[in-house]
Amino acid sequence: MLRVGIVGCGNIASVLASTMEKMQDEVRIEAVASRSLEKAQEFAGKYGVQKAYGSYAELYRDSDVDLVYVAVPHSHHHAVIMEALEHGKNILSEKAFTVNEAEAREVFRKAEEKGCFVGEAIWTRYMPSRFMIREAIDAGKIGRVTSISANLGYKISHKERIQDPRLAGGALLDIGIYPLNFALMAMGDDTITCMAGLCVKGETGVDMSDNMTLTFQSGVTASISADAEAVTDRKGWIYGTEGSIEVINVNNPERINIYSADRSPVLRESLEITHEISGYEYEIRSASAAIRAGKKEPDEMPWSETLRVMRLMDTFRKVWGIKLGSEIE
């Protein structure tokens, strides 16, 4: 039985808790912590959690907690993870894993030193849909992949976490990370040889919309966009010489459609995606299995991939002149 301590009591923590309520044979919420004891107690009462702490440190000191799930704003991930690791806790942290690659590398060095599991909880990496898409490509259902497009947009520019650069705001780290991961998952180990990108900034200097292009060694190009001011169709497309794959909602895939290569494409196959619970169950099971096996990182999102994603986002932000979180003097 994996015993989880949740740090943070926001929306993601609530979805996570309601998911784990339905996984009682596999996992138990051992404790919850917030900087407000009242908020932690309210959360604990809602989800039947026995222990509520008014500080994160109290949760880290709880010997009954096997895994700490980090559900605070990503500007605070590095500090929270590092302190939890000092107490020898295994970690599963929401995306974006940290503000930048340097912070992520420091986390992984500490995890090696302490012998702890650390994983980035970007849920699309763990979902069955990820493997269904990969299997379709590997089976040659669309021939040789030639190009990819993916977009994600929500009207969230008014939210403090998006507006405030000190909270590591902007579209890229919050939503752009999903279509970026979509393209990387489709391309596997293929090396990126060229990248370019543009953004439009808001009043606070963070990116409100992004357009990015990646070119891979195989010759595949990926066009990626994110928009924090408008709702987009959220689709991902993988085009090949013998057809194409359409993924409805790259943030939480709902359906995979496979088309022919005809000028007027014919739908060959349609796969509806359903989750056992909410979609969070897969990352929790992955972390549990890895910890039982003595692994330090999840197979679905190894440290090398977290570092690659952070490095790509760092590069775009450097070109755009955007500093976030701990980077701000």
C-alpha cells in the first residue's frame, strides 16, 4: 500500500484526492499539508484524510508518508522538492517540473544522493493513449512520419499564476508544455537539430501565446502553439506518407482517429479513450511500481526527458527575454 502525502490543496490536489479515494486497494492518502492549517483541515475533512498539517515540514517529518505529491505552483516546486528530499521522501511533482533545467538538475542530484524516487507528473506521459499512438506509428499505419502539429489554448490569462512572472507565469510552462510533450512522445529518441519560436507577451512581460517549430534529425518538423487568451481546438496531428493520426485534446486525449492518405482522407480507424478513474491513476501506479522495484525514476518520464523538456523551454524563453521565478533578481 503506497501512502501518499499531498502538499498543496488546490484544484489538482482535489482531483488527485478524489482519484485516490477510488484506489483504496493500491494507495492511501496519509496526510495533507498547506501553509494554512485551516485549509489543510478542510481538505482532509472533505477527503477523509486522517492527518492535516499547517506546514510542509510537518508532512516531511511524518514517517508514515512514502511519497510526497507536489501540487503547489511550479514556481515553488524546486524549494518544496529539495526540502522533502532532505527528509528522504520519494517525490511525484506536477508539471512544469521546475522553472528551469538548472533547478531540475539540482533536484536529480539530490535524489541520487538520498536514494529517492523522483518523477514528473505530466499525466499524458503515463496515459494509455500515449502508447496507443506510439503503437499506431510503429505498426506503419500512417507510413513514415513527415510532420506534426499540436496546439493547446484556454482562456486563463486572467489567473494570477499566468500573469505573475514570480509565479513562473506565462503560457509556455503552464499549457505549452503539453503540445511540446506531444511532439516529443511521437518522435521518441529522434534528435532535435533546429528550433525556432515566437511569442506575444502580456502586460506583465510573460508570454501569452507561443508558436514554436522543431526540426528532427529524421527530417520531421513539428509545429507547436499555445494560447492563454483563447480556446483552441486542442488537436494534435501526426502526418505520414500513408495517412495521418488525429488526436482530440492533446491535454487529455479523448479520441484517436486514423485516416488514409487520400486527397479526401477516409477515416480508417477511430479509438475512443476512456480512463478507469480520472487519468491521474496511471502516474500514481507508475510511481508505486517504481518505488517497489527500487527505481529512482519513472519509465514513462525518465529524468533525461524532463531535462530535455526544461532545456527546450529555457532556450525559447532566453530568445524571448523572459525570466521567471527564481531567475528574477
